[in-house]
Amino acid sequence: MAEDASGVESGVINVAPGEHNSFGTMTLCIEDGEIGEVTAVTTPPESGVEIVAYSVANEPSDIGGLQGTLKDLGADTTSRAVRQPCPTDKEMSTAQVATLLIEAVAQDDRSGRADHLTVHWEAEGNSGEFDVQWAIMLCAAVDQEDTGFCQKHLESRDG
């Protein structure tokens, strides 16, 4: 299984305690015809961000940085299989790939930032995991004036 993401950050501001936010993160594809399955998506334990649900969309999805659960936003939360083949160089602009959708909550009432996601997978009897540098930031309403965390990351994204 292959992925494509490099140094990307997604975030939501004014997150209330317990609020669910959903993101369309990286694209996934299968190599050599093998069908793969995402078995888990995790964040570093100390990040303050918890992945509570995930799904693989093998068709285009407009979910990204939205408040709500994946299910409420129309995602099939039972979909785990990656069925789209990796594009060749000639197909890069027209190929369809799968998108990993995640649903995240802050682990407490403070802001959190996971600097990467770990994707666990299985394909044709093999299993593994890979880290992808796709950061997820949940900026709690209580921290909006905190220039040390939220503003630093928001300014670096905007600038």
C-alpha cells in the first residue's frame, strides 16, 4: 500500500470539549494489484488528539476539516479496503485514488496537535504500518488567545 502526503497540516479552531471533527487526509492506493485494508489510524499518545473513527473512500469525497462525525457527514464508516491502484506517471492527473478519512476529538478540553498519523494496514497476508507527516490540530476555544500554541500554528499556516 502506498500513500502521498508530505508535511501537511489540517486544523479546526474553536473546538469545544468532546466535539468531533472529520478530515480527509492522505490519498492511498494499492501496488501490484493487491487489495489493502487500513486496520487502524493512531496519533502519538501525548498529542492531545485522538482518532475515534476512520474510513477509506474509494470514490471522491468532499469531507475535510468539517465539524461532525464521519457517519453524520455521509461517510461509510465500515469501509476499510483500499481498492484504487497507484497511478502510473502518465495517469497522475487523471487517476482516481482512495482517500483516508478520519474523525478526531481532543483528549481533554485543551488544544492538541498530532504531528503525524500512523496508518496500520494489511494486504495479502502481510501487515505493517507507516507514519505520514500529516498533522492534525484541534484548537480549543479556551486557547484562542494563547499565542504560544494556537496562534503560532495558525500564523505559520496562513503565512
